[in-house]
Amino acid sequence: MNIVDQIISNYLNNKSLYIGEKVTMSEHMIQTAMFAEKTNCSSNLVCSSLLHDYGHFILENPDGLVDKNKDGKHEDAGYEFLKEYFAKDVLGPIKYHVKAKRYLAREESYYKLLSKASKVSLKLQGGIMSYEEAEKFESNEFFKDSIKLRKFDEIAKKVGLKIKSINEYKNLLTSKLI
């Protein structure tokens, strides 16, 4: 099975709820990609949005990690797995979307928008970024796209939203392979 078919299979077969939310992981990631599309983002960022939490498919029992107050570092797991297959411009926002959350959480208005589950994971992921961390992150080449992805990520938890099929993204996924 090639990687695109494997990814599609994982989306179709994983029915696990997204940690602490009322949508599945697959629904969440597809919603994130749909928000990127709706705002006319680049195809690279749409692909990043679609794959940003793929690391949760790789980790064994992500809910169990949260129950044990552990961060599974899903962004690193996803990045390490996907880097064999996808272009750097797709991978960067995936790798840094958790840092983007930590960065954005410095603003009280953003922090208030976080779901309860997202606030729990923020704490496990290192909490709100320090000024020094934020300054360094701002110079990252994927800073802007990571911030955009993170904002889509937070709103992509809508129960009952009509979403695309993962199969509709097959051509996009294939076009971003290295």
C-alpha cells in the first residue's frame, strides 16, 4: 500500500474521538483543512492542515497519555513519520503548530477561546510561551503558516458539520509527495 492510500485508510478506519472533544480525529483534521481552503490558503498549508494531527494516529492511546499527564508530542511523531514522504513546506507547520498554540495563548483573548481539552493539552505541552521563546519563534520560517494552522485547528471541532471525504484530498496528498 502506498503512503497516500495508507493515510486515507487511517482516516477512514480511525473512529477515535479527538482527545477530549466531541468529533473524531479524522473529522477534526478534515475540518481544519476545509477552513484553510475556505480562506484561500496555499495548497501546502491545506495539506499541512489535513495532516497536522496525524501523529495521533501513530501514538498508542493518546487519551491514556493525557490521563497520565504526559505529552505524547504528536507533532514530532507526525513530522518524523511524514518527513519521508512530504515536502518541507507541508511539514513545517505540522512540526510547529503546537508552538503556535503556546505562542497565541499569550493573548488572553485567544486563551479564552481554547476548549477545555485544549487548555489541558497546552499545560502538558509546556504552557504559555515565554517572551524569549516567542521572540525566537517569530523568526522561524514557518511562523506565519503555523499560526494560521493553529487558528484553524482551534475552530475545527464542530459537531455535525458537513465535511468532505478524505478521498477528496487524494490528489492534493499525491501532489505534495517528494
